[in-house]
Amino acid sequence: MLEIYKSMESGPLQELSLKTLERGAWINIVDPTPYELKVVSNLTEVEPDFLRSALDDEERSHTDVEDNSVMILTNVPVVRESESYDTLPLAIILTEDYIITVCLEETPVMSEFNERTAKLFRTFKKTRFLFQILYKSATFYLRYLRQISKTSDEIEDRLRHSMKNFAFAGAAEGSDLFQCGAAFQRRGAGETDAAAHDAHDAEHPENL
């Protein structure tokens, strides 16, 4: 998917196409086809390797400079099913005329930059836009970390409660065993006394 926007002076975003591409535009590329990468590379004169760098989900964060382009590769947080968290590489490429973002999937971070929030950023203020993207990424990291911490605390509480129940059940079972053991000991002592008494009688039949 390939989307192109440019901030208008009055605030709203203007949607463009490859044929109407203007200076100061933001080119947002998500899960691109080889053809889209080739066309964007030709139009913007950006190295194809820059555009492809975010398509490797194992790629580490780094910065690279080539001719008149600067590429910042960072990892942004995403949420999977069942509250599972992950990160994805996001390439942010700055040229003299454009800002280009490339990612394998749509992410919550980049979804924050839309028509509704258009007055908060300007596509032609490329460095400022870059910092806003990085700040938004950090915001989502903190949000997800709080959620993970909350979930961890809930699991810890449930585990502690289960351990208390287990300890209480074990103590009750131990008490029952102790009582059974004491009763067995008393019975054993009684049997021993009776056996000793019988043995004494057998040795002294005159007492019978």
C-alpha cells in the first residue's frame, strides 16, 4: 500500500498520487510491492536498499546516510492477539524534498498521523515530523509497558492467592495427619501396655 499526503498551509492533509507528487509530501509505504519500491526509488532518488531495510523484521535500529538522504531505522511497538506485544522495523527516510516511511504493517504509531490530527504536524517540516514519530513511538512503548506491568501484577496476585490456598490446604491436611498419628500412637501405646500386662500375667499365674 502506498499513500502520499501533503500538509496544506491551512492545516488539512491533501492526498496526492505518484503522478501529482509535490515537494514537501509524505510518502507512506506499507507492505510494498517490488514495483512500488522501484517507482518510489526512481521518483525520489532514494537508494532501493533504504526502502527495503524495514522489510526485514530482524533488522536492528540504526541510522544511515547516502548522498542526500538520511535513513533512520527504528522499531515501533505493536499489539498482537491475546495481549501479545511485538515490535516492527520502521524506516524513516529524509530527503531534500520528501519524508518517506516504510513498514511491513500498519502500526498504531503511524496511524496517529491522519486527517483528524493533521493540524498537529506538517509533512514539509521533515525534521519536526521525524521527532513527532519517534515521540509517538516512545509514548506507545510506555503505554504497553504499563499494561504489561498491570498484567504481571494481576498474575502475581493470583499466584500468591493460589499459594496461600495451597498452604492452607496443606496445613489442614498436615493437621489431620498429625491427629491420625497421635491417635495411632495412643492406640499403639495401649496395645503395648496390654501386651506387657498379658506377659506379666503369664509369668506370674499365681496372681490370676
